[in-house]
Amino acid sequence: MGEYARSLAIAQAARRQWPRAEIQFVLSRQAPYAATVPFPATVLDSSPTFHSRAVAKLIGEFKPHVVIFDNAGRTAQLRAARRAGARIVFISARSRQRRKAFRWRWMRLLDEHWIAYPEFIAGSFGWLERFKLKQLGRPTVRYLDVILSTPPEHDSMLGRVGLKHGSYVLVVPGGGTGHPGVDDAVGKFLAAANSLVETQTVVFVGPTAAADSGAAAQRPSGKGLEVNPRLRCFNSLPQADLADLMSGARVIMANGGSTLLQAIACGGACIAIPIAQDQAMRVQRCVEAGVALRAELDAASMVRVARKLLGDESARASLARRASELKLANGIKVALNALSHLIKTA
């Protein structure tokens, strides 16, 4: 979901900047978003990674100026894009994919390599990476920092749902997709939100049967856990609306993926809960940078850390200040600037 959400945000921004641009996606039929993608899409039986012939055929017929491979791709697919005369972008979101992009063979094919996270999390260039870049003079490598769509000034999510800046706790477990061994992660976040709402205004953004237009919940979650009637629930929100909620929250409780970085970019006082193996390192880097506190994937731990932070205004303000001082770049702007250059030289 992270790869699709990131690519979708970039594609939507590209459509706004270049209204006449033709944009296509290649997706797995098994993906839950395949039926709702708001762009023309070629749908394959499984991940496009396993269908190099079909991907190469599409590229050859479509003749794109730019092809973006987000955290996946095969050498044969990159070569097909090169044969079609396209500029090639690869986005790496994990260390394994970053190493793949820094192989000699791939570096000769790529025009741009975008690292999905900020440097303090993803790490600076290693000596071998610097050596290879110096030897080949390509590709251009950029840190996207954080993908964040911001709301128009005249359209405040807080105003629409009757919330005041700094008056609520925001709980965001993520997209709700399961991870090995932690399929009940959303339920644990929801249990923590249920406890906190006894003394705080709490907004929960995640999958529950109780989520509606933001009114207080009235029904069971459908996962065996009752939802406190005082809890404000949303199944999902456009990224710009979520960013508005993040900017106004007193404290944000989030998973350790892209959601955490979005919250930090919004200047939030964050509590981070890793729900997947690769998130633990990101959370640790954020804790070391002084821009987040860690809680375990356990409702009692989340509630304990949240209540302690809510009761310590100095600590809460320090977290928010350090988050703002990071000045993370908006990855959408980074991507659009790079695409503009690629299109001009295609």
C-alpha cells in the first residue's frame, strides 16, 4: 500500500501540474485498490514484478517519456523502458532495494534514483555508493523525505468537523493491511484510543465499522472490539485532510511507516509504534533524533506513553519543536522538479 499511495500522490500532483499528461499505472488484480485507481491502468494477475513480458509490451506500445518503478522492478523491464526511449526512475523504500539500485548494471540504466525516506532515516551515501556515483556520473540520487499533500488554505478539515487546533489526540494505525504476526495491530490502536477518549478528545483514522463522516461512533467495530461512542472515527481520509488533522493535533500516535514521517513533517508531537519489522529501525532513528517517543504494540503501553506525554507540556512542546526544526522536504515537490527536468530532456 505504501508504494501505491506514494505513486498515486505523485501522479495526482503531476496531473495538476501537467493537465494534458497521459499517466498510466500497472497494478496487480489482487491489490485492493486496483478497482479504484483514478488513472488508466493495466491490471495483471499478480505483481507486475512477475510479468516482465506484459510490462515490456505495455511500455513498447505506450512509449512513455518517463517510467517510474516504485520499490520493485526487473532488469528486463528497465531495459524495455530504455529501448522505448524513456527516462527511468526507481524509488527505493528499503535497504535491499537501495542496494539493488546501486548495482553497476542498474546504475547504467537509471536516470534517477529516489530514496523514499529522509537521510537521517535512510542513511547517507556509503563509501561504495559514493565511489560508484563518481565513476559512472549517474544516476541522480534524491531523498524524497516525505510524501505529503497539503490542504488548500480555504478548506480546513478541522473547521469541517468542528475541531480546534491543539485540542485533540490523533490516532492513525495506517492502512489496515496485515503484517506477519501483527494482524490485530489496528485493534490494539483502537483499544488505546478507546481508553484515551475517556479523558481526551480523540480522532481515530483507520478501518472500523463505526467510522463515518467524523461524528462520534455508535456501532461495534466488527472486529470483536466495541468502539467508545465518544470516539471520532474515519475509515480513511484524503492525504491533505489527514495532514490538516496532523497539523492541529496535540499528540499524534502513529505506526512507524510513512504515516510517522508525515506527522513529523506536520510538526506533530509523535508517539511511534512499529507494527512491521522494517519500521523498528525507522522508529529508533526518530527517537534518537528527538522527534518521537516509542510505545510498544500494546494498548496499555500506548496509553501509558500518551498520558505521560499529555501531562508534560514541556516534553510535548519539545517534541513538536524538534519535529518542525527538521524541515523535511515535501517529496512531491522534489519528484515534480525531477520529472520536469526529465521531460525536458526526454
